[in-house]
Amino acid sequence: MTSLDGLKKFGIATFAALALSSAASAQDREFGGEIELVDPDVFRVCADPNNMPFSNEAEEGFEQAVARLLAEKLGRSEVSYTYFPQATGFVRMTLGSNLCDVIMSYPQGDELVQNTNAYYRTSYALVYPEGGDLAGVETLEDEKLKDKRIGIVAGTPPATYLARAGLIGKAKPYQLMVDTRITNSAKAMIDDLSAGEIDAAVLWGPMAGYYAKIASEDYTVVPLVHESGGPATTFRITMGVRPSDQEWKRTLNRAIQQNQTEINDILLSYGVPLLDESDNPIEPSDAAAMTDDPMPSDGETQKAPEDAGDAVEPEAGTKG
């Protein structure tokens, strides 16, 4: 399994023929002989119904917060969602069926969709109790991890480094392929860390940061940027659009560039460990530092004002 296989478990399925829906509001722009079917009034998002911190049906995810921001900036009247679990068939049943126009998080380099420019860069991360005997650990080869039981999602890139460091024998595996409507490997891992079932957890950065942030205990989240000689642990994340939607891709690229600081602040508010191209952490803007944390608390939905409209991880499922 390659590192992209672990990243949100996007499959290598073949696109179904794009169904030309009869939506009256679709734009009929041609590029290279193909018609773009992007709604000019509604920001239509393909999303998982239960995959925090990315998205859920209560519109509490950071993808949905970013969607609301871009919809407002692009003058869209509202945001709508087509929900489908990020398992096999996700792209085919959503973007590929013209039910929505953008997947908000997609790894750069995957050929199943057309990628926009990357709007964030992050990595897998190590999570352990703050102030404990693992304080200062920054790599999976640290001697402090010897004899520790570490949670790892099977089939993800860090598993290679755990094996090389001789830690896989005592590791506790968690499922890579899950139905997010039923279970959540990231939440289960942090719950086990809180209960003392494991000593540390290795997760995809956005999930590591988010679940560590909302946990009742204090945790340290360390991006795994010092591992070498094996699969990549750091990835650029883009938005995904249909291969025919060239003008839509350019529109989103401009919106990303013009609103990058606000996008960063949204992701950081969810605990996402953002990295620049030199693997240095990205900090919140001065404006964000002066405001309250916009991330919704448990059970609290964060929605846009009425006049503004509604709003991989790797452990989410296989997109195909």
C-alpha cells in the first residue's frame, strides 16, 4: 500500500461516466470540448456525513467552515451538501454524478479528480500525554518509546516506521477501512489513550490535533516530520473538482490564494497542525489570536448568518 492509499484511503476506482443532469442552474461553459456543470449560484460540496473534524451533517467540520468562507467570497447564495461516506464509491456517487461540484479535501497527486492548488500542508502526528515521561519525543525512533504501546491505524505510512523502530510488536492496531457512520478509529484511539490502554497514538494530523484538542486531558501533538528513508508522512491537501471543470478550478485557485490567511485560521482553530514548505508550524494570524476560538464546542453547530447561506483523513474510507 502506498502512502496515498493511507491518506483518506482514496481508492483507484474508475470514474463512472458523468451523468449530465438537467439542473437548470448549471453553467454551460465549454473547455476543450467538454461542458462544465458547476452551479453558478450555490456552492455545492461533496462531504462525509460523519467524519469530524472534516465534516458532518450538523455542518460542524472545518471543511464546512472553509466552504462557507469561499461561498461568501465568491458571491454564492448558499452552500449545499451531498453526503456519502468516504468509502468505495465516494467520488463516483457525488462529484462524478454531478450532485456536487467540489470535494473540500483531497491529496495532491491523486488522479481520480482534478486538483486545485494545495490550501494546506500537514502530516501524521504523534500524540501523548502532556508533561509525562514521553515529553520531548519528536520521532518514532526515540528511545523513550521503547516498551511503550502505541496506537496505529493499520496500513498508514507511520506503521513502516514503527516496524523499523521495533515498536510494532506491542502496537495496538486500529482499522483503516471503516464506515464513518458506525465507527471512528481516531476517536477510539484517543479514548484508549485517555483510558491508559495505549501510551501514545499516531494519527493523521487533522484528526490528531482535533481529538487531542477536545479531549478532557492535555495532550502534546507532534507532527512526524523527522522520519526518513521510508514513505512520506507529510502531504499537501487540495480541493478536488471534475477533470472537465477547468474554469471552476481556476476560480477556486484564486479564492484560495486571496483568502489563505483566513483559511489557515479556520484550520488552526480545529487543532490542525499546519506546516509550511520547510516543515515549520504555521501560527494563527494576529486577527485570529485576538478572537474567540471559532471551533464549535460539543453539540454546538457553527453556521453562517442566514444571508450568507449554509456552510483525508486517511482513516475515513476509500474514495472511488
